[in-house]
Amino acid sequence: MFLHQLREKAKRYPKVDLHRHLEGSIRFSTILDIATRERIPLPTHDPEELRRYVQVSEKEMPDYHSFLSKFRILRRIYSSREAIQRIAYEAVLDAAKDNVRYLELRFNPLALAQAQGFPLLKVSEWVIEAGLKASKEGKIRLNFIITITRDTDLKDAKTLAQLALDLRGKGVVGLDLAGDEVNYRAYPFASLFRNARRKGLGITIHAGEVTGPSSVYEAVEILGAHRIGHGVKAVGDVNVLDLLKFKKVVLEMCLTSNLQTGAVKRLDEHPFLPLFRLGILVTLNTDDPGISGTTLTDEYLLAIRGLGMTHEELTAVIRNGILGAFLPPSEKVKLVEEFNREFESMGLPTIPKGEEVWIWP
């Protein structure tokens, strides 16, 4: 009974998710439905067998590259405008149902376009249109981040960076570098990201997930990251921790994902809580809820039950999410006020007022 009550309380928390990939947020039922309707070839059409290809199971050994491999099959599902818009629409509604009040949904237009050779601009507009429709229905604030993967050639990466700049007025607020950080360095993309930052986009870089703290340093100092995706390996270098604290760089941490990729071996070894207590601006996020079988409520429960985070600390983590959002200060003030009203109604600690440190712009 206690666990049920705790889950209900965690679900009621107004939430911020800064790190959620559209491509990893597809409902399993939607994969089956689209594949059947559009006769998409898959390794198997048996539901239980198919799960092994697109979701992480409890029996599966944690492995970074195995986790990334799930996206290969999912790319076949981006088969039409209707399919892409359905995926985006459902991803936003699912976040809203989990009481996420502000979501930054990131997506890779190149990955969405490749299956059928769709124009990058059109694919992006389809995602934005469907996402915004769902945001109105679900009463959730929504912005978008364009993702470039590390194995993208520089010509295509430049096109994606320019696309993100062109779509700033339509809801795109940031540029992301993701993908295989073991085999591909971030450095070749430095000029693209520095330019995007100068022109007003928020910069978030996946780094320090499975490679060392030097990748976090590179992301901050060379690529100009405002935020780091994961960053769990930053704990290996006190100088990198000092850099994160000094520059007020936000860490987008994802507990379930980090366990599944092997970025951390056990939950009690996760650096999330120690980093928080050191004063690093950590946030809790879902990463790929469809692949990982998680929600932000689940992540909150892991932090509370598995790591011993207090409710007061959790409200501070949510505050970090607001401060780290790629939003103008005036909108962050409104979010803080809105969240505080709800925290007060729930008998929870509120976000301190007058201590705002605007991470961006």
C-alpha cells in the first residue's frame, strides 16, 4: 500500500523533462500497428519476439551498443507522414499524462527522413505540428531540440544545424549532439555548435555517459554546451566537476537508461545524488521511455526509494529543470510560480524565490 501511495504522490508532482528522444518514445502498440498497416518488414511480427529488438528487457545484460541498436529497427517505422505525426502526437500526450508540465522533445530529422527520403524540413514540420497539437490537448508546454548524431558527416550536420536555426520561430530552441560517443568524437562538430550558440540556440551535448570526464570537458569548453546529456563519468575528475559548478552547466541525468546502457553498474553507485549534494545542477529525465519502459514518475521513485532522495531535494531537482530549460527568464518565472502553487497544495517544499540563476540564454 505504501508503494502505491508513494507512486501516486510522485505522479502528482508537476514535472520537467529536458532529455527525451522522440525516436525512443514510441508506444510498442504503435510499432505493431504501423508495421501491420503499412506492411513494414521487421525481424519478426510476433509481439513478444519483437520486444527484444525495440525494448530493453529485465533479462538483458546492460550494454551501451545494444541499447543504441534498438533505434535501427525503430527507424523502419517512420514510413509516412501519418506515422511520424502519430508518433510525435502520442509522445507528447504520454508526457502530459505523466504530469510533465514542460517538455523539450528532441528528434533527429535525418533519421526520420531516411526511410522514405522525405525532405528534412517537411519531416521537422510534421513533428512540430503534431507535437504542438498534442501539447494544446494535454496542456503541456512544449519545445523542440534538433539532434545530430556523432556518425553524421559534416555536410549533413551543417544542414541540420541550419535547420534548427531556421525553425527557431516554430518551437525549436536547441541543438543536440548524440549517438556513439565511444567511436566518434564531438570535436569535429565544434564550429557548428559554437555558431548555433552565438545565434541563440541552447546547446546540449551527450557526453560522459560511457566515456570519461574528458568528453564532458570537451563538450563544455570546446562545443559550448549549456547542458550535458548524462555526464555520469564527470565524477572521475574534480576539475571537471569544478568546471560544471563554475559555469552552471546542467546535467540531464536518466537513472533507468544509465543502468540499461551499463553507464553505471548498480543504482546505488549512480552519482546523481552525490552530484546534487555537491551543488551541481542535476536534473531527472526519461531519455527513451519507450525503449526503457519508464516514465518520469518511475525515475522520481527510483531517486526516492533507490537513492534516498528526500521530497525537499526532489523539488530542488525540479527547480534545476526549470532553470536549465531553454526558455526566456520571464517564462521560467511563470513556471516557478505555477509549480509552487501545486507544491503548496500537496504540502511539499516549494522552490525558493529570489534565488533564480538563469542558465540560458
